[in-house]
Amino acid sequence: MRNRFPHRTASLLISLLVIFSIPILVKAQSGSPTSVTDDEVNSVARELYCPVCENIPLDVCGTQACAQWRELIRQKLEAGWSKDQIKVYFVEQYGDRVLATPPARGFNWLIYLFPPLLILLGGIILYRSIKIWKAAPPARENPNEEVPLEKDPYFAQIEDELKKR
């Protein structure tokens, strides 16, 4: 079987190729980088603290400086930087204090060691206290029977103190 319209098939294929390649060519010609959403910027900014304000994450800080830093994060993401690269950039600029989670090096390792040790120490103290509280005082043979005053150690101590005077 011979194709009766070979030139039509070829023209159809070329037309389809041109139609599907136009969006790709337009995007390449525009040169616009992929747009970064606010959620992507905030996912990075959430892990950084504002270098100017104390204890305020960069994603919620309302200062003009923080808005500029969030825009810088957007530009870095559009340039293809990863989240870790952006965090390293901010640490190089402002130090470890901009990180929401400080690195476990230097004096910072105590932050990771101290809470578990404190919980363990509290557990040991609680265990020993409960053990002491549960230890009952020695029971008397007959709890309803009153101890004569002559045999009561407290009464004997009071008598000794009174005799000394």
C-alpha cells in the first residue's frame, strides 16, 4: 500500500512540530527565570532569624531590613541556589545567630546536651523521692495501744531538759 498523499503527511508533522515548539521558544526568548513563590521564600526564611531584631524569625519579621532579606532570598532561589547555600550565605554575613537551629559545634553543643541531662537528673531525683516516700515508718505492734509517757522518747527528752533548769 502506497501512501497517496506523502507530502501532506510530512507537512502535518512539520506543522505539529512547529506548534508544539513555539511555547518552548517563547519561554527561552523571554529569559525570565522561574518565579519563586512566597511559600518557597518563607520555607527558607523560617529557618533564619532576623539579624536586627531579637528572636524573631525572618519570615514573620515586619522590618524593612527583613523585607529586603526575603527579597534577597527570592533572588538567590531564582538564581538556582539551594536552601543550604542560602543559609551558609547568611551565616557568613551575620554569624551563627541567624540560624533558627544553631549548629552543634563549639559552645552550642551544650544546647543539645543540657536538656536530656536535666530530664535524666529530674527522673533520678523523682525516683529516689518516691522510693523514700513509700518507705513506711516502723509500725508498732498494736497501733491502738498508747505508749506510756515514761517510755515515750519525746517525753523523756522534755523531762531531761526540765531537770537541767
